[in-house]
Amino acid sequence: MQEESHTIYALFHLGKVQKAKDLIQKSLSKDENASNCYEAACLYSLAGETDTSLSYLRKALEKSNRKFAHIKRDLDLKKLRATSGFSELIEEFEDKWQQEISVDQTEPTIEGEEKTAEIPFTKDGGVCKV
């Protein structure tokens, strides 16, 4: 998708918006993964189609795109960020992500699964006490 992504943005910035949309739709028809959905969200935001952009951003987030800091400052999403739907969507998925993290930390260890735990200790005369 990386090479296609460059082509999509080149077409868009050359004023060939429909060709850019056709190419992103072709990529999505092959594989509607988080990356392709995110690229579609960016393209449609640039084109001013914020409803379509928001729909693709939702799909990207549902497919595990959790790069919230990047999403919040991506210049391609500038028009989308100006909508109320954007902040509501990001808040929804940040909350879901926090809940997933909380659940992951409280679930019992599955046999064979590695877990790391921090155990505080102190030193007393060259001896470590747990």
C-alpha cells in the first residue's frame, strides 16, 4: 500500500480526485485493513467529504489502529478534526482502549503466557529485601 499511497496523494494534489478515490477503493476491495481504511479517511478528509472520512476512520480504529497522537495531529485529517464527530469518535475509542488495557492487566495468566511483574525491593546493608 505504501507505493499506492504515494500515488493516491499525487493524483489528489494534481487535481485528479476521482482517480485517487478509485485507487483507494481498489485497495480497499483487495484488503480492508486498518492501514487502507486510515488512508481512505485521510483522502476523503482532504476532499472535504467528512462523513465518508469519519466512516473510514471508525473502521481503521475498529481494526486496531490505536495511534491516537498521530491521528490527532495528522494534517490530512484537518477538515475531519473540525467536526464534532471526530472528537466523539476519538474519545469513544480512547475509552475502549483504556478498558482493554485494564482488562488485560486483571486477567489471570494463561498457562504458557509470559507476564512481567514489578516487585519493589529495598537494600539493607548490601542485602536486597523483597
